[in-house]
Amino acid sequence: MDDRLIGILSDALIPFAIAALKVTIPLALISFAIGLVLAFFTALARLSSKIWLNKLAQFYVWIIRGTPLLVQLFIIFYGLPSVGITLNAYVAATIAFSLSVGAYGSETIRAAIESIPKEQWEAGQTIGMTYAQIMRRIILPQAARVSTPPMFSSFISLVKDTSLAANVTVVELFRRAQQEAATTYEPLWLYIEAALIYLVICTVLSYYQRKTEVYFNRFHA
Amino acid sequence: MIQVSHLVKEFAGKKVLDDISVLFPSGKTTVILGPSGSGKTTLLRCLNLLEMPTAGQISFDEIPYDFSKAKPLSNEQILALRRKSGMVFQSFNLFPHKTAEQNVMEGPVIVKKKPKEQAAEQAQALLTKVGLSEHVKKYPHQLSGGQKQRVAIARALAMQPEVLLFDEPTSALDPELEFEVLKVIQSLSHEHNTMIIVTHNLDFARQIADQIVFVAAGKIVEIADSNTFFNQPKEARTQEFLARFKQALLLE
């Protein structure tokens, strides 16, 4: 590696870090937070005895999981303006990512809730708790433990999927790397540099996953 | 006093309980005996609606709950009926993410809206009563089976129910651990709590029961006091059941 290349890579580091901190990370955090809420209520809808609610949730999950995220992103950003809905690129990306986390996450949460033995429900019922009380105080805390590893996997996937937003004019980390590569003609090293930044973010998330698991395992042999 | 009248429970068209009528007197201990699959656990679970009866009536202190009507019980009615009884399960069913103390406090704090300090005091007292004053802050996975079951008994007692239901409370325990749980149940019986116990332990039944209800094939075969039941059973089916039990004793 020569001095010129080292110069290019170190010059790119600051703009890459800024793009990660100002765009990639907030985009992932906000989308995940919204997606988590969506996932939770979709899971409850799937577990509901109300048929229409159940069907609605199933339909949503079916559409989102059955079509590519990139195509959804294009429909929302490039497609919707032709029916009069023009969205800011960041908003469009946030919507697409949140919907994705909501659909996949709802299946994780539903499975986690269903994995808690029915005896836990019965124990709550025998001390007179209502459905909502049992769900909130007995089932969800245990389901949270079960769903921690798969939900962190979703979060990590999302961090990397935010690079798709480069296709709808969001200047996040990957888009920034493309710009640098176009002007310096050093795609190999610049893309590796960008990849390493994603790796750092995901490593931090893995660290928090372990901490969360330790927290939940306090009550588990 | 709990009066069960003409209770029927069907699972997929099959009658598991067939026209059950029985009185559980207040302040007395009733033991329900019967061969496996006789419906004795189902009868117990019908009393707190973990199984919804298909027909018949259950009265708690003269307040009737009728299951023969077309209109099912409302959620409020179901909750009200459940809050009259406390249940101890064969497999303990403690909340694994809560300490012994938190398990006992859960009902009083969440259902009865008792202030936390008061609930904690009560939990401490109840756990001491069942011999677990040293284990208040432990999680269920740190306790033995016998200790878990005693926490479960304290959890049921914390709601001050009118009746305590025990569903084979020692069947999942080693013989050494069984004793410590039986001792607690016995002391509750001596305090004149209203209790209904399903068990396979005939020795224990003989010692503790004021009344024995013998169930077979979903029907009540015989209701008698403990002495009569074991020494002068009237029904042939009861005699056969007890004879088999005596044979099993000879093996030991």
C-alpha cells in the first residue's frame, strides 16, 4: 500500500464516520424502534382470536416477506409520487425498513410468546390475573429472553440493509463510499474500509446482545 | 362451602365428568381419589374454571354459577370465581423470572392492588410459615422441588382464597422432598382451611381427609369420611381400588 492510497483512505475515514454516525446509525435505530413496536402489535394480532385482525396481520407479513426489500424501497420512493405521495428519501427508507423489521420481528415475537408453557398462563389465572396482566407481567418478560438472539440478528441485518438506501439518494455510509470511489478510482480499498465500519457497528451490537442475554439469564439455570 | 350440582365436562363429545354432585364443606379437607384418567384432576380444574364445565352448576357460599345456560360466563364472572380459590399444581408453575418473594407478592400487588411494602411483609410471613424464610430472594431455579412447591403454596395463600385446590401436589417430588410439602399441607388442614386435594398418596389421604370423594370413569362412586372409606367402603368399585392398593403395599 503506497502513501497515496493511505492518504485516500485516511481522508475518507472522517466523511465515512460522519455518514455512519449521522445517517446509517440513526436510520437503523429509528427503523428498528418503530419496527419493534409494529412487530409487537402484529404478533398480538396474529395471536388474537379476532379473525379479521389475524388475517390482516397475516396479509402484512405475507406481502413484506414475499417481496424484496429493495423493490419495496423503490415502490415507496420512486413509485408513490405518481399517485401523489412524494416522500423525503430518509422518510421513505425509514418506512421501508420499519415495515421489514415489523414483519420479520412479529414472527419472532409470536414464536417466543407461544414458546412459554401454557402452565404459566394457568398459574396467572389461578391468582386472578387478567389476560393483559398475565401477558405483560408473566409472558412477555419470559418471551423477551427467548426472542433476544433472533431480534438482535434482525437488528444486525437491518444495519447492513440500510446500505440499500443508497439506491434512493440517501447519502449513508455506502453511498458515501461510492462517491469517494468514483473520484479516487480506489474501489477495492474504499469499499473494504466502508465494510469495516459496518463490521464495527455490528460488533458493538453483538456485544450488547451478550449483555442483554446475561441480564435475562439471571433467572434461568 | 362449595356445592357442585350435576356438573358435566365433555372433551370433543366425550364425557370426562358425568353428572357430578358433591358438597365441599367449609373448614374441612376433602381428598379426591380415583384411578388414573378417572376425571379427578378435571373436576378440580373445573372448580376454578381452568376447564370450563359443559353443564351444571357450582355454588360458592350460595352464589351460583350456572354453566347450562346458552350465554357463557362473562370475563368478570370468571375472574370473580377464580379469585375465590387458590391452586397448587403438580408441576409448581412458579414464575421463573421472579424471586420467591415476588412470586408470592404478584397476586396481592397486581390483582388486589395492595401496597408493595404490605405485600412484601405478607410474603415474608407466608414464606416463613412454609419454612422458607432463608430463601425469600432466590429464583425458582435455585430452589429444590419441595421448596418450589412450598413457594407455590405461599403464593396461593397470599390471595386469601376461600378454598385451596391441590392437584397432585407431591407427584413430581422425590419421597424425601414429599414429606416437607405434606407437612405444610397438613398444618394448613389443622388450621381449618377449606381444602380440596387430588392425590395418589393414600396414606396421606387417610391422615388428612375429613371427607373422601372417590371418582371413577367420570362419576362419583362413593363419598365418605376417611375412616369409613378406608375401613368399611360400601361400593364394590371402591373395595377393588383399595384392594389393589393393599397389594401394591405388599410389594414394598
